[in-house]
Amino acid sequence: MPLKSSARVAVAGVALIGASAFLETTPAQAFCRAPVEAYAQGYIQGTTQLASRNRWRSEVRRRYGFQFARWGLGKDKVERCRKLSPGRRWHCTARARPCNS
């Protein structure tokens, strides 16, 4: 009788491990947070755009931690740069939903 019980426990354990491996879709499932927006202004468009992304990263890191602070993993990304009047500074905004993978 104890041998049958041990065999059942072993089979149940193998089945449980197999089911958990089958149900897990990805090793680290992506999880996204609410959108974050950051703003920068400067005289050169390219550096101002980079500055807005860097501020986005800093704000995301402050709110959600380092694992969410990669711009490349963000979803629904929008970057806008414009001059409010000719010869003036660039105003850039970076907005995205931070995701952890």
C-alpha cells in the first residue's frame, strides 16, 4: 500500500511541474504601468529630445523602479518636438507606458 501512495505522489508531482511549465507563456511576463510624460527645452532639437527621454526615465525610475525605466521597452511611445516661435527654443515631450519587459 505505501508503494502505491508513493507512486501516486510522484506522478502528481511530475504532472504539476509539467502543467506549470506549459501554462507559463514567457519567463518574465511583460507588465506595463500608466503612461508617464516628461518635458525638456533647449536650443538643439536632438539634444532636447534626448533630454526629454532622460527625464522620462528618471521619472519612471522614481515612480516604479529601475526595471521599468527602459525607453525601448515602453509601449504607446510618443515624442513631440516643436518651436513655439521662430528662432526660439525647442520644446520636447516624451510620453510612454513603462513596461518591465
